[in-house]
Amino acid sequence: MAISQPPFKIILGSSSVARRQILLEMGYEFEIRTAGINEKAIRKEKPEELVTVLAKAKADAILSRLEITDYRDAEPTLLITSDIVYFYQIPDEVIQNLIKEGIVFNVAGGLLLEHPLILPLVEAVIGASDSVMGLPKALTEKLIQEALTEEEF
């Protein structure tokens, strides 16, 4: 849990309910700004390249709408965008059931790790469950604290 509000504005660059909840649980005040980009138009062969390019495109889109004319005079701001890509071999009947339920249309990546149709298909989780949800608490807290330390100099 955050001890005090940092001396900079935090923007969550995502409409993810899970990411919003994670930041709230950590005790931070923040605003939400979405990128509004067509992610399907951005393609890369390697998933790790796609994640990086998507995060940069989202950040650029959000920053362009902040209406900052001179960054030297702007309020210090931390923009958090996050993308994680996982590929699973999911049977067609599971996919059809998930589509019929409609839940896949409301979550990042279209899958809920804890969903009863998905959970049995997970071989391993690398990292914490909040990482899979889209925002790892420990890493986020570490990066915010590093930003705070840099701000003191």
C-alpha cells in the first residue's frame, strides 16, 4: 500500500478494470486516459516486439492529448501502460463457450486466468497473478519508488 501520494501525477493508460483495481488497492490516486488506437493495425512477428510497440503507441497517443506545450514547465507525470501477451492452445469448444458467455469482450487479452474454462488449461503462471491481470503490484511499486527517488535529486 502506498504510504503517501507521490509528488507527481499518475496516469493509468488503460481502461482495464483489473489494472484500475490493482492501483486502487496499492493506495494511489490516478486518472485514467485511454489511447484510443487500433491495436489490431499494429503487428509484429515476435510477441515481445509487439508488446513494446503497442506500449509505445499507446503512450504516444495519450501524451499527444495531454496538451503540454513545454515539457520543462509541465507537472511531473508517470504514465503507466501495460501489455502482456500469452498464447495457449485452447480447444475450439472452449473458445465458443467463452464467446457465447460474452466475458471475452470485456477483458484485456480476452481471457480471465481464473475463469473455470481457462484455469484447467493453464500449464504455468510466470510471475504473480496480478502480472497476468495486467499490472504487477511489486514491480509497479518498485518503479514508482524509483521515480520518487529520482525526483528528489
